[in-house]
Amino acid sequence: MYSVFVSIGKTLYEFTLNFGVIGLGVGTFFESLGIPTAAAVLELAAGTLILEGRTSFLMALIISDLGLTLGSIVSYYIGYAGSQTVSRWRPRAVDEVRHSKAKAMLMKYGEISILFAQLFGPARTWISLPAGAMKLDIKRFTVYTAIGGAIYCSIAIGISFFFTNMIKGKLQLILRYISIRSLIALLLGILIIIVVWIYLRVHNSNNSGA
């Protein structure tokens, strides 16, 4: 199952690089439907899109938060329709554990927990189902989701931009002082050292066994 999620995340990431900011919204939308790796495109691709001038921070934030909110609303109505509908979409054991945790969170902290749940991956993905099953007010649910989602998306986009910019700057600095031939020679040298180290380990192990 995990490999399926990773494959979906990779596909969405490539989709985002090809089609731009709309992919960020698609990623957050699918994560809110219960695919935990889908919003990884936000952390991985947002910074690249901004640095390439294909979107702005504000536009990335609006689109990603819109996708998150719409996906949460769909999950809300799946939960609203009843547990039988939910069970057709997700493995029962996983659903029962995460559904019960999210429900306990709602019971303990009330509707404000919807906002804070958007800041944490597992809670953000699963909070909408019990909210719908408990028939919470859809208007307040949407507002809390959008606010919490905006906070999460802002942080994720900011981190993506920071690290993408840092990595790009470091790479350019390295290439400025090291030629391509020198870099290839360095990598080959490291590879040779690793091969020799493995050979010596195997050789010493065989001698000690004898």
C-alpha cells in the first residue's frame, strides 16, 4: 500500500512540474481525500515553481489551500454519508484506528480542532471523515479548514522555497569552483574507495572464517 502512495505522489510531482501551480492544488486535494503522500508535491515542487517564475508565493498558497479545502469538504460528505461508504474507500483496520483518534480529538477539543488538525499530516488527512459523520456545521468546518490549511500551506511553501533556493545556490557555488571533469573524477574516486573498502571487508571476513 505504501508503494502505491509513493507512486501517486511521484506522478503528482511530475504532473506539477509539467503543468505548474494547478498540480499543487491537485496534490492537497488528494491528500485531503486520504492519500497521505499526495501533498508532498507542495514541499517538493512549490519552491521550484516560484524560483522559475511560473507562479508566485500568493498564487501557490491560494491554489494549494483551495485544493485542500475542497478535498476536505468531499471527505466530510463521505463521512456524512455513513460508515458503510467510508469502508469501501479505505482498509477497515486503518480506518477504525485513525477514525477513532480523529473523533476523540473532535470530542475533546471541539470544532477548533479542525483548524489545528490541518497543521499535522495524519490528522489533516483523516479529520474530515468523523467531522462529517458527527454532522458538524459545514460552514464552520469549511472556515476552520481553510484557515488551518492556509497556515500549513504557507509553512510548506516557505520551507520548499527556502531549501530549493539554498540547494540551487550551493550547487551553483560548487560548479563555479569545480569543473565538470573534476567533479566526475571526485565521484569516481569515492566509488573506487567504496569498492576497495567492501573488498577488504569481505576478504578479512573470509580469512577470519577460515
